[in-house]
Amino acid sequence: MVKKSFLLLSALVMTMTAMAQSVNVNFGGVQASYNSADLQNIALSGNNLVVNGIDGKALVTVPQNEVTSLEFSEKDANQAVKYMDGKPAQFVFSCIEVNNVNPLVHLNYRLKRTGKYLFDGVILFSSNINYSTKEDVVYLHNNENVQPILLHADHYIRPLKERGIKVFLSILGNHDGSGLANLGPERARDFAKAIADTLDKYDLDGVFFDDEYSDYGNHNLNVNKTGFTSPSYASASRLVYEIKKAIGPDRWTLIYRYGIMSSLDPVDGVQPGSYIDYALSDYNVQTDMSRSYPGITRAQQGVNSINMNSPWSLQSRMGYVRNQGYGALMLYNLTPYDAYAYSYYQKGAMDDVAKYLFDDEIVYGTGKYPKDWTPMSWLSTPVR
């Protein structure tokens, strides 16, 4: 009877796999996900369920009594959520300096056991907030390397999104008097519309705020121009709130806990936890951020962020992220073109994340993704 039920299950699995885009195998609190086109078969061997790749090699072998369910989907495998410990796993962000790094490099890092990509989101660092004196307007400036990537979104961004990897635009101060923390309500709403229009135009998944490099003090725009305030948590909160309203619930607001963005206030009775999707800490900082952002849950927080060129010992830090229920992790400055840093620091950091967050290891792809765009040099200096 057992043998017969195994045969019936095997026939069902192969029929459904042929019909579906992907199959998810749930076992031991983990979900492994594979595209049907990448599979030769899913077979029952003895008391094990075996997922065999297109080359006939086993991708994963699971005792049959540990399999809790099989799911068949019309979506790409990596659009399914990673699971660990029986719940959604940490969302892993990569913040890259696009002056030198091709976003597509993230396609080279998969988890062996589950078939998922290591990185769930890519932050394009960075566009800027700037002020034009001539036009008296705060505007979004995409520099000579950001703009070519956006203009060729079908090449640099769409392949990531098609595989379930979200792509975010970073906003950073840029050495003039405008910033993320000194816009009055009307200017905040105008800038929010510019951000929303940009996300719509290039099909981006949200915005990452980093309050650095604004020269608030030497320009005093709040004294010389209408519509500006003294830099404050209240103004920073208003801007994030207005942008969240403009981009809607399906696109995300990400906060880097730094500068005047290190604490936000309720706006019009709405708690920060309702207009922030994720708050990400500074490097190696594991402080709970619920006091800084009232209403935010641990599932919305990413602590112990990693600078890829100077990672500390990560076992205990990743264990803390996982065991304390924090929902995200950010890695900054992946640079595969830098052979020394990549070999001696960065691969080890990614290996540790895979091991200690996901009980897994990385399968390194061989795709070549160089910086292959021509910088738009005339965009190197923003309009002042």
C-alpha cells in the first residue's frame, strides 16, 4: 500500500510540474523552490523525495516524512518567499555603488538547498536631492551612472524583477542646502510626486532614504527661501510620509537609520511604522529601533548591517538577527570587480549570511556582468 501511494504521488508530481512554472517543496520549516524548466524530474526514491536538476543531479533530497507540502505555481520560482524556521525568512538587501557595479551581478548568488537567490532586493546607490536656485525647485538628480541604468531598465533592472528581486532607488543629499530633513509640507509633496513619477517610469519597487551629505548649515535655505524649514525630525517624517502616500502600499519606503532620519515622528496621526516598510541600521548595530520609529515591528527592521569591505565575525551577528525575529539585513558595497576585496572579504561575508541565516551555502554563478554602459558625463554636476 505504501509503495502504491508513493507511485501515485510521483505521477501526480510529474504531471503538475509539467503544467506549472515552478514547484515549491516545503520541509523542516524551509521552502525550496525550482523552475520546472530547470528540473528533469521529482522522484520518490526509497523513503526520500528527490528533486533532480536538468543534468540529472539531485538538487535536494528530503526524507518523505519531513515533506509538509508541495506547491505548484505559475510564477517564477524566485518570486516565492524564502522560508526559514517555518516563517518568512529575512529579506536581504544589497546596496551597491552603481558608479562601478552592474546590478545584474546579483544573479550570480543562489542558495544551494532552496534554489533561491541570496539577495531579495537591490538598492541603486545613489540618486540625489538637489536644489535649483534659478528655478527655485527641489529636484531629483540622477548622476552620470544612475541615469544610463534607468534609461536601459529593460537590460539592467527587468531581469532582476522577473526573478523576484526588487529594485530600489536610493536618495542621498548632494552638498547643497536641500536635504531629506528640511522641506516644508508643500515642497515635500512636490518632491514626493517627482519620486513617484520616477518609480513609475522605470518600474522601480521603492525608495531608500540616506540623510548624508546635505549642507544644511552653510546655505540656510529656511532663512533665504520660502518652503524650507530648519532641519528636523518633523520635516524628515513629513517627507517620508508624503512619499509613501504618493507611491502607494505596493512600493516600499526604506530608511537608513542615520543623520536626521535616525528618528521619525507620527504625521497627521499616522505612526512611522505605518509609513515605513523597513528601517535598516548602521553597520554592526543591533539596537532595536522601535523607540526611534514608533509602531514599527521587528519584522520591519534590519539590524547588524554589513559593510562588505570590513565585515566582522558574522556568526553571532547573523544568529542575533535570526533568533530575535528581525526581518531584514542589508549588505553594502559588493564589488566583484575588486578581486582582492571580493576574494578575501566579500565572499566570506556572503557565505556566512547563507550559513547562519539560512542553514545553506551559496552556489556562485559564472555570469559576467561588467560595467558596460557609457556614463552621461554632462550629468556629473547637478544644476544649482
